[in-house]
Amino acid sequence: MGAAVAQGRSVAENPLIDCHAHIFGADLPTAQDAWTVPDYAFPVEQLLRQMDAHGVHFAVLSGLSIAGEYNDYMIRVLRAHQRLRGTAIVNPQADLYTLERMQRDGIVGVRLQLARRTELPDFASEEYRLFLRRLRDLDWHVQIAIEGPQLRGVLDPLLDAGVKLVIDHFGHPDPADPLACDGFRAMLDAVDTGRCWVKLSGGYRLPGTAAWRDDPEGDIEQLAATVAAELLQRVGTDRLLWGSDAPFVGYESRVSYDQVLASYRRWVPEANRRAEICRTGLKLYFG
């Protein structure tokens, strides 16, 4: 009886919305430059079972970097599940008709997967100027995945374009000086505009994009805890989101849904502040 009560209490304290999760089938077509290729499937049914077991009612599916512009499986899933929304990796030449159809299917933004890239898009090009204008007209947001040292060069032109921004994984600040690096300052500047949100997600990735290979047994928690505490103080709950990053690609043997929820409770120990972050996510993604 005691264990059941404890489990029920922990479920009640969990977030209502997971703002960053992935799904894919066993035959996932991967991009040519994919940094890893999973040897397993993580279908929507498995994600929903994990969510239901932890009292998480809504989720936002994030475009999968290793799949490139293959959003087909995610879009079919969104059509079938009203409790889900999605962000897609979209070719900037996509026209209004394509984007409007994606919106009807549950897509609420695009993901710019720029991590591990040596060359960044020219956001001043005609192609991107039109693309960003269409996103602004649709009231979509641009979800940014990039290493912290390159963050300012991406945030500035996107803010100039007038779009809303969501920054993945704490903004990947410099592990050597996370709170004073230029990327972290650029992220705070963007939040101050009122058009930018930051995800408390993938905290175990913050030691670096190669850390999972270079030091597979190293500390993957402390850096995220440090950055989360600063964000809570400097940004506040109305600009923060939480995401699990399930199924923790590259870290499957070290991370579970239980663990990321426990980490989140350590980052944000006050239940009322976690509830405020939930409301922020529900408002942004579900209106």
C-alpha cells in the first residue's frame, strides 16, 4: 500500500506536458549525415505508454535530426492523436499550401537542426526571407538545435525576421563556462524580446556532443542543474519548457523516463513552479 501511495504521489507531481520527444519506426530512413542510426524502433504506442504511466497527458514530437526531412510517420501519428503536436524539419522552399496542410495535421513549428554543421544557412537569402515570413504569418515558432558558441549568429537574424523561437536543450552553453559564455548571454537577450522560450531538456547532453563517446561513464547531471538554476532565476517559468528527449538516442543505456523526470524535479523543486512551466507549454503548443 505504501509503495502504491508513493507512486501515485510522484505521478501527480509530474508534468502534464512533455515538450520534446521523438518517435520512429524500425525502418527509419536516415539522413546521409546522420550522427547515429538506432537499431531499434520507438513507436508512438511506446511513448504514450510511458507518458500514461507517469501522468503526462500531452506531448510535442520533435523533428528527428537523423531522419532529415522525413516527417511522414510523425504526421500520420499527429492525425491520429489529438493529445500530440509536432515540429517538423522542413525544406525552406516549402510553399504556403504545404505548410497550411501540415498545420491542419498538428504541426506547430519547424525545427532548424543546425548542430554538428560547419556551414549555417543564409537567413538573409530570398529563400529564407520568404520561408520565415510564412512561418510568422502562420504563427509558428522556429525550434533551434545548435551548439552554444554559434547561437548568437542564428538568434539575431531570426529575431529580426519576427518569428517566435524555442531553443532546445538549454541552448547547449559552453561546458567550460556555461553561465558566462556568449551563447548563454545571447539566449538571455533573446528571451528578453518576449518571443523566445528555452527548453529544459536533454540535460545529459550538455557536457558536449562527443561526451557520450569520450566519457560514457562521466557526470551527465551537474552541468544541467547549474544552468537550470540560473535560468529559473533569470528567465522565469513563463519562458521555460520541459521535455524528456525520449527515447534518449545515444544514451539509452544510461537514461530512462523515470530518470529525466527525477532530474526535472531536482532542477525545479517547487511543485508550483513546475505547474507554471506546464501552463507555459500548454499555452505555446496547444493554445
